[in-house]
Amino acid sequence: MTRGSAATSVGTVLAELFAAAARGCRDRSPLTQRLLDDAAGDLRRGGVTTRIMAGSERDREGAVPGLRFAGAVHRLVLEGRAPDLAKHYPSVGGQPHLPTLWEDALPALEQHADLLRHRIAAAVVQTNEPGRSAPLYGGLLVAAQEAAKAAGRQVPFCVRLLEVGASGGLNLRPHHVAYRLDDTVLGDPDSLLVLDPEWTGRPPADLTHRLRVVGRAGCDLNPVDVSTEDGRLHLSSFVWADQLARWNRLRDALDLAATDPVRVERSAGPEWLARQLARVERDVLTVVWHSVVWQYVSPADRAMGRAVLADAAARATAKTPLALLVFEPRRTDGDDYRFELLLKLWPAGISLNLGHGGGHGTPFTWDVTPWE
Ligand SMILES: C[S@@+](CC[C@H](N)C(=O)[O-])C[C@H]1O[C@@H](n2cnc3c(N)ncnc32)[C@H](O)[C@@H]1O
């Protein structure tokens, strides 16, 4: 094979990956879909995208090069480095005009090709969805009240929240968010972050009780420090610019985080959890929480995580109860899957599937069944 044909076949493979990523955006982000389709065409022609993606051609499976490209381009826009392109990006007040998107992208791609190549090679796609605070909040109310009932207490437990795979930690302040229901507002009505949880049904709990969170901590293999501009841009760049509701939610969650900082520690989940769970607090419900993390965790870490939790569960008492609360996709029939909220409580021996919802936490249907 000649050098030229090798380059062509690599370009073709990347173009296919970009086209597949574009199909994944269909009906959800016409802007990203068009950018990726145009970039796929550019890769086939050996245009500037080929230079930008140099070094990322042999990415491992799941590294989604197209989404990293789209994120890096979005970041240029957010930084004010792509003024012609910005007029297409609703995240900075623009309005997409798809037929002229690529010609307006080209000057920025040419000018910042080296910067883009460097960033795309270094980055992993990473998000943090504050909408998941809504099922978390409802699940915590249920957990705090069920644990109290099982322990023969009148008053719900205070909660210590431990999040594995916390990303930027945006779901570590569920009690400081406002949740707007038809007839009432739960949480903190004065919050900078107001969510419309779009609930069908209600959590099986007394919603008039306030959630009391007395401790919070989080870890991530790749934590994002949202107290820095770099961290905020990193998370923002991977939200599709024409999904304005999601964009606004993230912006408000970042603003809220600035008023109430919580550091996310750099660590793999099991080691960190073992250290956290070694410390026991009396009269507090310790809740281990993770959302949309499990699919990324290695088999070895999964096994170790289960063992760490089983060990802590065996030590839990009526005065020092433990909960596992997760919001994760679970396979249903065939290839279909849905996002389910699952709760286990020790020593109460309670194990519930609390309901299911959209991947970003809203909408959500409360529908309690046993968790087998
Ligand atoms: C899709 S994000 C979800 C982030 C957050 N939980 C949320 O719901 O917005 C998955 C996160 O899990 C983290 N992660 C993956 N494997 C991990 C592990 N073994 N230990 C800790 N964090 C992990 C990733 O770095 C990433 O930030």
C-alpha cells in the first residue's frame, strides 16, 4: 500500500466515524449533525479536518473523535475565537443557518488547526448533567424517610452524600436546587438553578419534609474543577449548542456551584469509597450515589466497588444506615435500555426500583417496584 492510499483509508475510517456521530445527533442537534456531516466530507477530500484530526486517527473504540471535534469547535466559539461561526451558535446568542455553516467554520478551522489538534488529542468527552439532581432529590427523600421508618424514628435521617464519578460535582448540591412541580416548589425555592423535573407521579415520600444534607464528597477519575474558567469551558463545550434548555441548565448549575464549592477528588471509585466508608457517622444516613457511570467502569473496578459496598453494608446499623442510590441505563428487551433509579438500604433490607426517566434526569416517572 502506498503512503497516499494509507492516508486515504485512515481518512475514510474517520469520515465514517464522523458520519456515525452525525447520525447520533439526528433530531437532537441539527447544528452538530450538520457540522459533523460537513467535516466528514472534508475528511474524505483531505481538507483541513484531516490536519486537525492528525494523531487521532487510530483512536480506541468509544473515544468518539467526532464528538471531540465538535466539542473543540464549540469551545473556540465560546472563547470568542470564531466570530464568523458564532452567529450559528445559540449558546452565544446565534441562530443556525445550516447551508452556510461550513463556509463560516472554515476560517476558524484554518486559523486554529494546531490548537484544535492539540485539544482533541488531549480531551475525553465529558459531561455533567444537573438535571439528574431531580431524581436524586426524590430518591434521597425516600431513602432518608424509609431508613428512619425502619429504625423506628419519627424524623427522617440527615444525609451524607458520596458521589462516585461526580465529574464537575454539579449534582452534589441537590438540596440547593429548586424543583418546580405543578402545585409546589421543592428544594430551595430561591435557588439559582430551577429545574422542571417533569414528574409523572411523585416520590413515595412525604414531600413536605426538607432534605437535610450534612456532608458531601465526590470523586472522579478525571475530575473537572468548575471553579476555573477552563473547567467550565470543558463541560460547556460538550453540550450541544442548539440544545438551549440543557445549555441554560448547565450555566445555572455552574453559577450555583460558584456560590457553594465542593471539591471533586481525583480517584478511581472503589479506593475512594473504601476510604470514605471507613468513617462512620452516627444518626446520619450515608448515601452512595452514581449516575451514568457504571458503563465506563472497568470489570476490575466494578468487582472491587461491589466488595467495598458489601463490606460497608455488613457493618451498617440502625444508627449508622447505608444506602446505594443509582441512576443508570439498564437493558430492557433486546437492545433497548432505559434509565432507572434504584435504591438499596442497609440494614433495613429494602431494595426498590423507584422509577425511570430520560437520560438527563427529566422527565421522570415514579413507579415503585421491587429491585430484584
Ligand atoms: C457520563 S459522566 C457522568 C457524570 C455525572 N455522574 C453525571 O451524571 O453528570 C461519567 C463520569 O464517570 C467518570 N468515571 C468513569 N469511570 C470511573 C471510575 N472507575 N471511578 C471514578 N469515576 C469514573 C468519568 O470520568 C466521568 O466523569
